[in-house]
Amino acid sequence: MIGWLQGTVLDRTPPFLLLNVSGVGFVIQSPLSAFQHIHEGKEIALYTKLLIKDEEVFIYGFIHKNELKMFEDLISVSGVGPKSALNFLSRFSPQEIGRAIDDENLDLLSTVPKIGKKLASKIVLELKGKLTFEEKSQAYNKAIHALCSLGLTRTEAISRLEGLPTDIDVEELVRRALRK
């Protein structure tokens, strides 16, 4: 099992990247949201999940450990494959997915390609109450929505909020994010 890889990015063609680890090139699939942190020629470390299907080996890589955990939780649901799990993580953070599951928000879950209402309800049924992750504050979530309404993409908003304290009010979070 390969749980973690560190190396130099040789090529990036989302959702794939080629990682040179001590002279061995690993082809890794990652959520699209991870590619804001992945640049050719730069050193990177990824938490990984190795899956074998029909005699082929697939490696999935994640910047944060909670993304890997959510990926594993999603693929544990019958009918949700690795591609669908990557689509979830390309569109939403693990916290947003967990909240949608706990709130039984089938409309949000079914916005992911190839996830209909039936599969979304199955995901809720199997994962509700079982997910554990670091919860961001309400202000943090409201700041994401505020930044998006100002024209930033969701990924840009989350990127700008990274590293800011989550215990301050929405207005201050937005101000600091816009200064970045």
C-alpha cells in the first residue's frame, strides 16, 4: 500500500499529474481543487490511496489528509466509484460534503455528475453521522459565500481564506481575504 508520496511534479494535466519520486514516475489522479497547489518543477507531498481494478493500478493523491478520508468514505458507498468521489472533492471541501450529508441536502449532493437523487440518498443513508472532520466556523462558511458573490470562484475564495483565523467575524474574514 502506498499512503504518502513526496517528489517533484514533472507534468500536470488535470486530473492527472506525473510525480518523480527518486527517479520513479507515478501517475496520480487528484481532485481539480488540488491543482491550485500543484506546479510543474515544484516539490509536493500527497496523501495517497492505491486501488487495483481489473489488473490496473490507480493512485489517487490529496493535499490534505481529510480529503483522503472523505474519498475513502465516499468510495465505501456501493455505487460511488473513485471518479465520482474525485468529482465531489473537486467541487466541495470535505467539510461541505459532510455538512450536506448530515443536513440530508440531496439537491447539493446530486449536483455532482453521475450522482442522482437515488444515489445521493444512499450516500446520506450510509454516511450520515459517521463522518468526523474539523468543522469550520459559521463565519468562515459565510465568508466563502460572500467572496463568491463578489466574483471569486469557490476555489479562489477558499484559497484566500486559508491560514486566516476562523474565530473572527465574517466582515473581517472577507477584508483579510481580499487583501491577500
